[in-house]
Amino acid sequence: MNLNEYKLWTAVITPMKADGSVHYEDLTKVLRDQESAGNGILILGSTGESLNLDEDEKVKILEHTLSLGLTAPIMVGVGGINLNQTRSWVDYLETLDVHAYLLVTPLYAKPGKIGQYEWFKSLLESSSRPCMLYNVPGRTGVKMSFEAIEMLKDHPNFWAIKEASGSTEDFAKYVAAAPKALVYSGDDAMLPDYTPLGAKGLVSVASNVWAKKTHLYVTKALANELNADEKKLWNECSNSLFMASNPIPVKRLMQIDGQISTNVLRAPLTHKEIEDDSILRSSHSKINEWN
């Protein structure tokens, strides 16, 4: 399977029942929708609330996902702060038939370029699969070091970068630091801005609820075929999915649309953050009318 052919990867949610347990029937529907749309699948990322799942739950989610025989490639989130535990997680993933890993900068500790280099190098060495390195300073508290990326640029398992800082300047610097790596937008709204800088695709939240529409959006954006009105539409509608901490809004909208049964999240996240969902409903109508 050629991962480079997949321009859109959906960072899938983890649907839950009213009691907070994982809703596997809904998860199946979500995964099948992504497969049908021709999207790559990222499971157990921050959108999937992976830090709020225990290890047994994560293992069961992986087993369930792989039992479906999906034709879509599966990328698995790898993040944490304890290197030995994180390496052990990669060792387990190596026993499964998954296709790639998403390696996030260490959480909370805010390491510098040497600490980041050693962290990523250790995980890349533990892997036999393509790895996407993930810059998301809004969640980790530290920017992924350009110098660390440059030192890692020739590692055979360094496949791609997910850039989610919202900075066009930083995006261009990552492209320059690792010329062989594919650099993906980690922000739905920013893809048209990143495309002229060398973006190869999108890792998306919006495609959870708009699987096929987002696929079309990515195709048109990468071909520079979006007009000004379309760019504005997608900017406004995809940003509405961040009116509260992700994945609160997208779960709410998927529940409204009947794609999942509940909008239940794990604490400290709660659906109660959204008092008025009219903006979400409006965005949903606008995207469904777009083609």
C-alpha cells in the first residue's frame, strides 16, 4: 500500500455510549464511512481522546479496527512523556498489521532540540514502519524543533510531518528542514494557505463528519481549484469545529446528524461546553450544499 497516495487522513473520534464506554458499533460506522470516502484513517490520536483511554481499551480499539478488514491504511497515534512506556507501545504496535505511526513531540516537558531529537530518533529506531512527526504546540506546550527535524531528515522511517501550529512561516521551515518528508496540514482551514508552500495533504478533524466533502475539498485545494468563496466557506465551517476543545464540537455535530449515538466524552472534556449549537448546524447545512 502506497501511503503517499492518501492525501486525506481522518483523525477519527472514539464514539462512546451513554455510560462512557467505547461504542464499537458506532466506531465501525465511522471507520466504514472513511473507507468509503477513500480516506486514510488515524486512530488513537488526540481527536480520538487517546490520553483518556486506558491501555486495555486502546488494545481493544485496535483489535476491533483491524478485525474489519478495511481497505484504508491505518495510522496509530504514539504520544506520551515516558520514553520507555512509549517505546513499549511501539513494540506492541509492531506486532499488528497497521501501516504507519503518528509521533507527537513529548507532552508537558517542553524539551529542546537535543531532547526532541533523541526522543524521535529512539521511536524511529523502534519502528519498522513509516512515521509522521507531529507539531502541535497548542497541546504539547513546545514547538517541534526545526533543528531536530533537520538532524532526522535522512532517517529511513521518517516519512512525513503533520504541522498544526497555524503558522505559514513554520510550515515553510519544516518543508525546508526535511525535503524528503511529506508535509501535511494538521489544520483543516489552513490547507489552502499551505498548498503553495508544498503541502501534500491534510490530517483532518472535519472529515469525521464530512468524510466525502472533505475529500473533495482536499482534492480541489491541492489542485488550486478552490475559489475565494469556497476558501471562505471551508475556513468558517471547519473553524466552527473548534468553537470548543476538539473533539467536543465534532462529536456534537455527528450526534446531531445521527452518525453516532451520543456526544459523550471523557473527563475533563464535556459536551456542556457548547450551550448553543446553531453555528454547528449552520456549518453542516452549508457544507452539505457545497460541491
